[in-house]
Amino acid sequence: MPRKRRRAFTLVELLVVIAIIGILIGLLLPAVQSVRAAARRMQCANNLKQIALAMHAYHEANTMLPPGTISWGTSVTWAARILPHLEQQAAYDQVSYSELYYTGSNSQFMMNRFATYTCPSDSPQSRSNGWTKHNYVVNAGNTGFVAPQFYGAVENYNGVKYGGAPFTRSGSYPNHGWPDIDPQWIDFDAIRDGLSNTLMLSEAVQGQTPTSGGSIDLRGFIWWGNAATFETYLPPNAEQPDVYQELVWCDSQRTIPTNPPCTGPHTEQQPMTNAARSRHSGGVQCAVCDGSVSFITDNIALDIWRALSTSRGGETASMP
């Protein structure tokens, strides 16, 4: 009995199958990317939750929150001070409070990278000497800062009145006589607008330093005072530029397109200010002083966003 030959696929049939597979991949790929983005955002929120809990543990042990920064170079920032409460005692033991933040053992300490301080949606960056950048910054209020006349918050910035904040950039700078404008150490009782109505932390992107041009981008370098905070004068992920004390401290020419806009040098009319920024689509993650975490969209009303950052502004705003 003759054997029946099996008919092979024709070229047309193969092309149809390939086309169907391509369509299915095209349909599934955005869904996969969306799931991955959601997972990264969830991990970022968990990081902020852990940092907020560490802030509460620090407050319980010291009856106050850590200072955001004591001037720009006299000591390490909040990010070092809470490390024992994030199970990072060994790294914390490298910190020296008797030295400038960039000298001695502190220089070695700043080469540590901490997963809890790193948003998985961003790409880890370091300065050329190995000092690491990270993604979370503390709330320093609704205006900005000016130096060297003083190193505290601007009381009125284009009609926006400073309403206090859980953290400050204040602190006298050695040999310059800059006065303390705000307390360096703030306790929860001083947050009169309510812990559930006041931001504690948000996100910053890790600036990528251009390979040429002479500038660096210090955004995300949270061991340094000027990059350790955010202010709400600008909206989340603002199209307007961050303002730095010196133009060369950020990629003002946007040599690297993924760097956010920035400018400098600052003036009394245009003080230093850092917008909250993230690599998430549509907004930024924020931790509130009561320890909760929320995603704030880029289109939040600017007056509400600013009100959420004040500690004693007396506004009636609440978390959206």
C-alpha cells in the first residue's frame, strides 16, 4: 500500500504564522512592560516606606528628626544619620562628624551604594571618584534657598510665603557668619499642619555627568546638602529648570537628554530649588510624615502641592 506523503507548509502559510506571532508579541509586549514598570514602582514605594519608618525610629531615639543638612559641607546629611535604623550599622560606623562631608573616612563612606536609597526605575550613577548617587530626598518646604548672604529658606518667593518644613538646609557655615534661619533639628510636634498632611520624602533622579563640557550633574548626590532636599515651588517633574548655586554643578546644556532641565547660578530673585523628579510615568512617589506612601501625579494643583510641603503653613490641604 503506497505511503501517503505529508503536505509541507507553503510559504504563504509560514508568512501568515509569522505575522500572527508578531502581532501577538506586539500586543503582549506593552503589557509585559507595564507589569515591570508597576513592579518597579512598587519597589520604589517600599523603599520610601522603609526610609520613613527609619525616620520615625530616629525620632523615637533622639526626640527629633535628623537635620536635612547642616550647611553644605560641614557634616553629612540626613541620609547618613538614619542608616543604623536601616540595618546599615557597619556603613554608618564609617561616618565622621568631626570632618567635612568629603574628607577622611567620609570620602570612603560615600562610595557605598544602598539598595533602599535606589529607585529601580533609574540607572545607578556615581561621580568620577566613585561617590554614589541615589534617589530619595527630604522635604525642605515650598520656596528655595540663597547663599552666601544666608543659608536658609527664602521667606517669600514670587508671592509664595515659606511655611516651614520638616527638614532644612540651614546651618551656619564656618568662618562666613551665615546665620541659622531655621532650626536644624525639628520634632514632630513642630509639624503643626499634621503628620498626615505634610510630606516627608520624595524622589530625585540621578543626574548623568556629561563626558565633555566641564560641567557635572550632582542631582541625586544626596550626601551633599544642596542635593539632599526637594522643594515644592516647582511641580513634580517640572518642565522648568532646577536651580543650582553654580551653573557647572548640573548639566545645564542637557548634553545628556535624559537629564532634567537645570540652570544656575542662583540669585536672590531665582534661589536654589530642586523639583521632585522620578523616572516613573506621570508622577512621583512621596512618603508622608505619618509614614504612609502615595503616588502624586504631575498634574496635581500647584497650590495643593506647595501646601503639602509646609509644616506650619496653616493650609487645609490633605493628601490626594
